[in-house]
Amino acid sequence: MAWVTLDEARVLADFPTDLRPLYDAWLLANTEKAGRLAELTAGVVAEFRDAIASNPANRLDPDTGKVPESCLRSAEALITGALQNEMGQRLSVDDAQAMTRAEILLRQVGYAHFAIGGGAQADEPSPHVSSKFQQTERALP
């Protein structure tokens, strides 16, 4: 796996099909919001990169517009969910759960529950995601 660029074009390419016409109509009605998707995307990319950088064992790709491919779906869930909220659209149960899971992943990375290696100068596959915790016994009896 690799680090991938996450920008407005990538988010639009991966947009849910039912959201795209609503987004286009929202932009027509709110022309001042034309750059909002790019702002949301940049903010989420920065948030993921900051969480990854908070663990000294992690290595970031030097391109500040990239996130690990393993985090792409979670980052996009946060972006589209935030955008739907701004558009006044009610989140479906699936969308709300996706946002919750994405927030959990983001916090786990930030709290060093996962190590993310890789990047352009990596020795191992990029990104390398592994848990630093090893369970030695069953969690349930």
C-alpha cells in the first residue's frame, strides 16, 4: 500500500452517488461555499497527519497532501459527513457510524495505538499499520 493524495478532486471522484446531485444543487444555491469542500479536505488531511506525527515511531510522507491509503476511507467519511452537516442533510445511520469509526481510528492513531510507517523513503511496505498491543489471553471467558 502507499500514501495517496487526498484533495477535492479525489473526494469528488469517490463521492457517494446520492450525495453528488445534492452537493451540486447546494453549490448553485450557495456560491460563496465554492471552496468549502477543499477547506474541509485540507483540514481532515492535516488532522490525520498530525495524529500520525504525534507518535515518534511514525514516519510521514513528505507530501503534506497525502494520507496513508489505509486511512483514506476514514478521512473521506469525515469529510463527506461534515459536508452533509453543512448542507443541512441528515446523516444516514450508516454515514453516522462511518464517521464514528473514522473518529475512533483517528484517535487510536493519535494515542499511539497503531504505528504507521512507510512513506516515500520507507524500508517496509507503505504504510505499515500494526498494533503495539499483544493480547495474551482471551478477552471473554
